[in-house]
Amino acid sequence: MVSVIPPVAITGMGCVCTAGPDLARCLKALDAGRRCPVPPSRFPVGTLSGFPVFEVPSDYLDCGRLKNPGTSNTVRLALRATREALQHAGIPEMELSCMRVGVCMGTSVGASLNFLDCYRAHRAGSMSDTSGFSRYLSANPAMAVAFELGVRGPVQTVVNACSSGADAIGMAASWIRQGLCDVAIAGGGDEISEVAYTGFIRLMITDNEPCRPFDATRKGLNLGEGAGVVVMESEGFRARRGASVLAELRGYGTIADAYHLTAPHPEGLGLRKAVAAALAEAGLQAKDIAFINAHGTATPNNDLVESVVFRDIFSSCPIVATKGMTGHTLGAAGAIEAIFAIAHLVRGMIPATVGFAHTDPELGIVPTTTPVTITGRAAISQSLAFGGNNSVLVLSRGAPE
């Protein structure tokens, strides 16, 4: 495969979500199809408790030593995934300060909406100290991770709704190509917040049962939380330290069609353009793609729009959706799902789509119902977001033969 622009090497990955505290256990859970969404436990839900979420257990928030013990759960999740990715890449954390390292993290609500007690106390005039504001100011995920790791390269938090994690990976790859850093830590993290939970319910796109991507009976999404992080390296730096290429980011396309504040374009206009841009950057065609990790929210509109694009561009390509196991992790989703896509490429198999049971004739596509063996080298992971944004990553396993 020949790329139009140089691919960027991915040498390490880390993931934490309700499916597991690390990537290996997440993959094991995906294969087993185990899931158990429950009502949120970290904030009051009142009469809205009938909408389950994929909330991580408290011990998954343990991310090792912290310079700022009062940091948010979003940062804790992102840092946990980052440390796993660094270990996977064989980069000692203590040596990061001697390297040119950038940090790019996507989030949706993790940087601003998780401090309601502070906001309410301030509005009521009952705030006793400013600790809430201090926590808010240290909650920027990329800045917080960079601070905890002691790195001083480029730092950027991407807040682009549900495509944030994918966009952060695409942006960080451009840093590597431009020579702004030798190592890029990129991905996304999000915790479940009261604002997001009640907001999605009021949008009437949540399900009171475990979600069912692409299923004829689907009613909506379940929120989830977690983080996914990759380590990317410049070719020169990777070669000098003798690190293996786990995967490559070959292409990235992002298009905002601005069709509607929350609904995707009914014909997938933006998604089509994002797919075309990502394939062109990778120097590949649709026939070169072994499988697609779909956004697959289990909402009626999103799944329909994705299906229209799948039928037209990837008529016979296997499709898997993983939100039935993780919930919709918002700003972390694009990163977590890109990592799953890489893992599936490496092991040559994609799992069944958990939650799917009934074919919807209107969609005209059927996601995986059993594990599927794959032999191709490249896959697509795509993310659709509020505001009409569509982001697509083209990933390949290992270095080209």
C-alpha cells in the first residue's frame, strides 16, 4: 500500500472503560459479549434512574501517582490509559522530560461540566472556599496529563463532541509529520456527568434498556465513560530506539456538514466526504478496507445514515459496532474505537456486534453477528458528532511488508 503522505507509526495503546481496566481485558470482554449497564451512582438522578449507563468501577479510576490528587475523573481515566500506552510502547515515563513529547486529548464534557456543586454554591452565595474553581482550572485533560507526565511539547485539548478522540489522534499525527514533536500521546477521555446524562435523556435519544446498534428494535444510546490513548512516534525517533510498529495511521478526514445541531445529514453528505478524504490521504480505495468500526450509537437516525454510506461505498465490507459493550463514551469514543480497530487488525478477527439481534430491512446492512476472520491490512474507524462533524481514521496493522 502506498500512501499519499507518510503514515505515522503507532507503537503503544491503552484503554479503560466499563469493559475492562486495560486493553487486554476490554478485548476479552468484547469477545465474551458481557455487559451490565446500571443507573449512575456518582450523582443524583431522581426520576431519571431508568436510563442505564456504562459507568466504570471506582477502582478503574486509579491511575497511579498524581501530582494533583484532586484532579477530575476524566483526567484520571486519560492518565490511566496513557500510562498503559507508554508501557506498551516501551517508553519509561521518567525519560519523557528528555524527549520532545506532545499531548493531544479529546473530550466532550470532561473539561467543564463536572463541577455542578461548585456552580450551584456560587450562584446561591454559599461557597465557602475556591477549591471548586481550582479543580475546574486543572481539569483540562491534555494540560493535566502533560503536567502529570512533566512534558513540555505541544499541548491541545480537542472539544468536538463525539468525534473529539478521533480528531485528537488525527491532529497529533500532523504534529509528528510537521516535526513539532518526536512522540505524541493522543486520544480521548470522558466521565459521565449529570449535565450529559439529563441532556441526552431530554433529547430523547437514550434507551431505557441496553443499547442495540443497527438493530431493528433500537431506541437510542446508553452513555458510557472511559479513555483511549495511543503513542505515535516519528520514524527517526522510533528507529533510533528500535521500537516495533504496532500499527500506522495512514489517513484522516474530517468534514463538518453543519446540517443540524444534533442530527446527521440524512444522506451522510459529511461522512461521505470524510471517508473520501481519509482514503485519499492514505492512498487507498474502498476495496482495500478489511472492515469498518462504525460509530453505531443505536439511535434511529445515526445508524440509518451510516448504513446509507456503507451500502454506497463499502457494499460488502464487514461492519462492527462496539458501543453495545462500552456505551457512548462521548469524547473518548473515537479513540477507544480506533484502538479496538487496531487490536482487531493485529489479531485478524473482529467480534460480534453486541446488542444486535434483529435485521432492519430499512438499513440494508447487517453488522457482525459472530466473530469474523479478516486478512486485510487496513480498517476504518469513524465518528459522527453533534454540529454535523464527521471524522474518519484509516488504520493499518504493522509496517508494510
